[in-house]
Amino acid sequence: MTPPVHDASARQHSGEPSSGLGPNGGRKDRLRNRDLAELDGEITGLVDRSTQELRRAWRTLHHTGPPLGLSRDLMIRGLADELQQRAHGGPGRALQRRLQILTGEFEKGARSFDPGIVLKTGATLVRQWRGRTHTVLVREDGFEYEGHRYRSLTVIAEQITGAHWSGPRFFGVSKRERAS
């Protein structure tokens, strides 16, 4: 079975400039009406490319070179993941936010950390405080309370109580201690 012919290599042989990627040239917009077999062929074809071609493709997709020390295998996997995300859509905002939090913890030097409770978009948190009911809606990009958007529950808890509180603890979403 012969490997699929990629538009990038066809352009190289015709003398046209090559982006190092397939027909859409690595644009940031999602690939529309793309045949899954074509996408699979392009991803499978990454293995047949030289390391130099993979680096060029990485630069085209990410507008920077691959990280130093990144193995050829991880470069292929990273390119394949990016192509799939562009074709089918990437992770939602909530997952991206959670990954940023976990990355921040890792970068601070935490050897291990508890990811805690992850609230689903659309969930409603209700808390009684001094005779008044407070309702918070969990959104993809944060929280909504009394028609305003907030990035954290802690800010909302401080607004309600007038004092510093842990937002997750105030709304009862922190993990409970396990019974020994």
C-alpha cells in the first residue's frame, strides 16, 4: 500500500511554497467539511516525514519552534493532536481553565496536588446566609451571581459575607474528610 500523497509535498515538487501542513496550511480556524479519511491519512503521514519537516509543521501550527528536547515521537503526537483539535474542536473552556490551574500548581513546585472537585457547567450552588438565599450559576468561564460574572467563588463569598472566606468551602463544594 502506498502512503497518501500530501498537498504539501505536491506543492514542493511543483515549485510552489509549502507550509509543511495539509491543504488548509495550518490556519487556526476549524477544518470544515473535511473528510475523516483525509485527516487520518494526514496524521498517519506524519510518521513518514523527516524530523526537519515535522519542525517546520510545528512552527506553522504554533508560530514557534517545538520545545527543546522534544522527542520526534512527542512532536508527531503534538501535531496529530493539534490537527484533530482543529478538525473537531478542542477542549472546552472549563477544561482549559482546570488545566491552567493544575499547570500553575505544578509550576509552583508542588510535588503532588489534589485536583479537588470540578463543578459541571450549568450547576447551581445555593447557600443560605443570614436569612437570605444566595444562588450561583457555574459557567464555562467562571461563575454568575446576581447577574455579574466572577472568576472565583471566593470573591463571591467575600461579597456575601464581607469577610475573607474560601469560596468552595462557603458553598460546601470542598472535599469532605474520609472516615478512617
